[in-house]
Amino acid sequence: MANQFIDTARIVVKAGDGGGGAVSFHREKYVAAGGPDGGDGGRGGNVVLRVDPHMSTLLDFRYKRKYAAENGQDGRGKRCSGKDGADLIIRVPLGTLVRDLATREIICDLSTPDDFILAKGGNGGWGNKHFATPTRQAPRFAKAGLPGQSREVLLELKLLADVGLVGFPNVGKSTLLSVVTRAQPKIANYHFTTLSPNLGVVPLEDGRSFVLADIPGLIEGAAQGAGLGHDFLRHIDRCRLLIHVVDVSGSEGRDPLADFDAICAELERWSPALANRPMLVAANKADILEAPELLARLRAHVEAKGCPLYEISAATHQGTRELMRAAADRLAQLPPILVYAPTYVERPPEVDTSAPLEITRDEDGTWLVDGPWLRQLMANVNFSDYESRNWFDRRLREAGVFQQMEDRGVQDGDAVCLYNLEFEYQK
């Protein structure tokens, strides 16, 4: 089980809630009317994704699917703020794609060492020290902390390799990988020996190097789920160059040209972009070639499609270095490894605005408006952004909040406090 290759996982993450503000008043001998000194609540911890270069699968997420960061602590007296909740670090392999589970939109592509905040912790609530005014000198209220974000996401591992080896089972891909790199894949003379992708670094004499991946399990129907190809075709998506390994020996009675066309058709069905991916063809097992006309037909066919053909024998190392040098030369002309751009658009969660709000008036005339759904709504609004503020204003109008306030007696110019937001009311 320790070597099991897992490349997709569903997880649920919850950032920490903010701590509540404190209601407290300064008490000290010989100091009369010390005033409010309730501290603010601490911020909830974030859920952070961090690339771990030593991880190669998503196996850890098969046994644990729910992750929650620490909540912020409540504020205290003497203007002491609560401690911020600790961030939760989730380690993932390099090349992990994070998608929203419901929409399958891309949230981020962890193809660089940079951390990514997947869920933000809620802000801490204000203590009563913030609500003191010349006419409201002893506010006996504070604010609760805002909830942290929750997400349900799909993790999808796409290997970061420059070159991918494709071809039918048992054509010598694993042998070629073991010859040109230090990788040690399982090699045997039967189909589906390789059950998971293998990676290796190809070093060249001139100092150049690149990452080579053996993608197992491609057969006819792979794009529809036959064989193992449906599980691992996603790992070809990032490869800048493909090396199509074809058995030209005729030892198994196969037609190399038909094999080549069958694999190309599967790549086309999986992703139209793969049809245009640069490709080199490795005619393997040339040392035991039984029918030279098979090689000649294959050469004419693939070169007509613009794919250079190289005669090799992975078993005897014949032509393998020339093939690797040709791959390095071709890579030098190609753009960097594909990094997926985010397509996910942050959408504030739907809230039940039918629940009544608590609208009260303080002794200094400030209207206080509060309610659980209002806190949830405000937790997802960036008040420094003009469009976000307009969206928030529309949501309040649609929910009838302003009408409720006016029904309670709120008038133009009155001071209003919505949770931690204070403003002058205007119709």
C-alpha cells in the first residue's frame, strides 16, 4: 500500500473562525471611570497548501479528508487581543491542480514552490473599546468573530515532466527509462508490468538535462477507460514533447504502423491539444527486427506526419543517446511546461436572508444591526473594493434590510453600525 499511486482526491477544508471581542472596563485603584478596555478577538487560522518536493502521490488524502485550521481566541480585558489561530499547512506534491468540486473550475495550479491560501480565516470581532464615543462612554457590547471560509475541492496530480513516453504495453518504455535515467521501474516480459507513472532525469554529456516520464497502460479504448490509460492520460497534459515508442521487431506479430495510429487516436480522443504535441518516434527492438519492410513502412508513415523516427534498442542501448540528444534539442525550441491559469470565480455563499435581524438603538443614538446571516455575508465581502461594496449594498436592499431599518425609525444622517462597519445612513 505504501507504493500505491493515487493522483486524485477530494477533501473538505475549513479555516478558523475569528475570536469574539471582549466587553470589559478598566478597573484600577484610584482611577475612576477607567472606560472600556475590551480587546479584539484573534483572527482564525488560514488553510494553506504547500508544495512538498518529497511527495509523489496524493495517497495521504485517501485516509484523511477533512481539514480544519485553529480558531482565533477571544479578546480579553486591559485591551488584550486574542491570539490568532495557527494556520493549517497541507502538503501536496508538485504539479497538483486544485479544482472547486462543484464546478470543476481551477482554483490554483501548484507548479511552483509558492504557498497558496485555500481558505481564509475569519476576522476577529471588535472589543467594546472600539465603540466608545463622547456620548457612549460605556458600551456594554462587543462583536463576535466572523466565520472562516469552507471549501470542498478536488486535488488532481498532473506530473511535471518535459517528455512523456507513450506506446502500447510491453514495447520497452520502462526499459528505455531505466537505460537513460537512474529510475528503476519494474521490468518484465508481460503486458501491464508498469502500473503507475515513473519519472527520471535524463543527464546529457553537454550538461543539459530534462525530466522523462513513462506513462503506462495505453491501449485502444484508453480514453474511454480501457486498460490503465484512462487513469494516467492526464499526466501527458503537461509534457512538452512525446516520445512514441513502437515495437518494430514483429516478435509479437503486431503491426507497428497500426499500433502507432491506434495510440495517436487515443491521444486525440483524450485531448485535441495532444494531437498537435511535438512527437519523436522511437522504433524499439531494432536489434531483433524480423521484417525490415515493417520498419520502412513505419518510417515513411510517421515522417509524412512530421515525426522524426529513430531506430533504437533499449535492451542493447543502441541509439538511445542519440534519441535523448534529439529530444533535448527539440525541447530547447519549445515553450516551458504548461501551467494552468485559474478559472474559478469567487462567489459569495448563498445565505438565508429571511431570518429577522436584531435592530437596536444605543444611548448615543447609534443604530446597531446584527444577525447570523449578516455576519456570514460580511465575512465574504472585501470592503476595500468598490464593486464588492456595491454588491453588498444590493444584497442588503434585496433582503429588505434598509426597509426594516426605516420601519424601526432610522432616518437620514443617523449613525448605523453593521457588525464592525459603521456608516452614516442615507436613503
